[in-house]
Amino acid sequence: MEYTHLGRSGVSVSRLCLGTMNFGEVTDEVQGHKIMDRALDQGINFFDTSSTYGEPRAEGITEQIIGRWLASGSGRRDRIVLATKVYGGKGEWPNDSYLSARHIRQACEDSLRWLGTDHLDLYQMHHIDRSTPWEEIWEAMDILRAQGKIIYTGSSNFAGWHIAQAQEAARHRQSLGLVSEQSLYNLATRAVELEVIPACKAYGVGLISWSPLHGGLLGGVTRKERSVRGSTGRAAQALAGRRPQVEEFEAFCGELGETPASVATSWLLRQPAISSVIVGPRIVEHLEDALRALELDLDEAVLGRLDDIFPGPGGPAPEAYAW
């Protein structure tokens, strides 16, 4: 396993991060525990979850599954960097969502209880809250840090200027600020190259990619079209408008003798600012495909061909669209 620092922080995380969004919804607890066992055995020390994963959303189902796994093995908690998220979707009352100090405090307490731990290594804001001032957000996070309940703070789905706002507000308070940003980033969706990645580089924020296979579009979708998974959902919808592109990509992966999933994940691992790539296996076999990505050596010719198939926005802004 390869490790790197999470942004400018001193904490070391595996280049692959185990995403757990499927646990408690499409992956049962027994299979989820097997996946976590395998991930830890292979050196993955970075686990990502959210208090709203699993069904029903308000009960922290996925966090509870992880909590029982942590409790069943001596030393597991100390071996992993545990990340979860706060924002919304937990209830119907006005303060059950978003990033008020009140909700941040309550959501943190809920996650600690469900995960069965006394601290969170990385507490991520799942989305920007345009209605709550940064002074309130950072005060709430600083209190949690002072109490030892969180160590680092991260963001998710932020625009580049949101990252700048957050970091400047934290700097004004002499706070550490964000150490990571979790963004949608893959071969098929490269908009973050315009503003988010430059902002991350400028502020020392590590980029964590979610959905590296774009909901299955880059995971060999044309070979799975006859299956229930392949014929419905996000991958099928995206394929309708990108079939020639995806077929060319899959054919190229065939020439390389590698699976599309491994190639797509390996490409991400070689992108600037990327600290870790979240893989969200439904079964153990999916995790094996992701692990293979660490072994691939994509040379400049291969990377160039992938850029031809899935061209990005043209580089960072404003050069990508202006002189």
C-alpha cells in the first residue's frame, strides 16, 4: 500500500480510501465487515463514512456497522484514520440539518456514539452552508477540537471560492482550517480541474476523489448492460449520451489487458493534488479491482490516450477559457 500526507497535515493516509456508503443499504453487515477486514489486511488505513449513510438515514446505520466492526477487533480503531461527515438529511426538525453550531455539536455526538469511539480523525462538511457564517462554523469546529472530539476538519463538494472563504476565515481565527476537500472527480467528470484543484494546491488542502467510476460508467458498463445493475441507474443514464466514448475507453483498456475500473482508478491516483481515492465496493471482489490500480504503471502515452478519450476542461482557470 502507498501512503501520503492528507494535504498539508502530518497524518498519513492510504492512497485508496475505503468508502462505506453501500453498507447497510446494498451491502449487509456481514459482507461489510468482510470488506473492512480485507481493506485493513491490505494496508488501507483511511475509512470514509457519513452519519446519513444507510437506511433509514436518521439512524446512522452505516456508522453503527462500522462501530460494531471496530469493537470486534483489538487495536482496529488505532490503526485507521476515521472520517465522517456532517450536514443534513437526518430529520425533519429545523435544526436537524446544515452547519449551525447547534447541529455540528449534536451530529458529532451522534457519530461518536454510533461509531463507538471518543474521537473522529477527520470531520468533513458534506456541503457548503450558505446561510451560516464562517465565524460560527469555525468556532464550533474549534470547540470540538479543543474537547478532543475531532482532530482534523475537511470539506466536501465545495467550490474553489468556498475553499478560499473557509481558509481565509480560519486564518483570521488562527485556526488550522481545512486539510482536505472531497470532490466528484473522475475521467468523465473533470470540472474540478478549473477552480477546485488550484484552490486546494494554493491552500495545502488534500483532494479526495469520490465516485472514481462515475457510478459504474467507467467500470465496464457495456459488458454489464444485461444485468440489473448495468441496465438501470446512474451508469445507464450517463451511458446514453456517452456510448462511443465509453466503448472507446473499454476497448483501450482491453488493449492494455486491464479492467476499466483499474485503469480509471489508476488515472486518478496520478493526478495533481490527489491525496486519496475513495472506492466503495459492494462486495470483496470489487475491492480487489481497486487494489490492482495501485500496481498499474500508466506511462505518458497511456495518459495521453486517456486524455484524448476523456478530454478535461483544458487546465486550470482562467487559462482554460481565457487568454
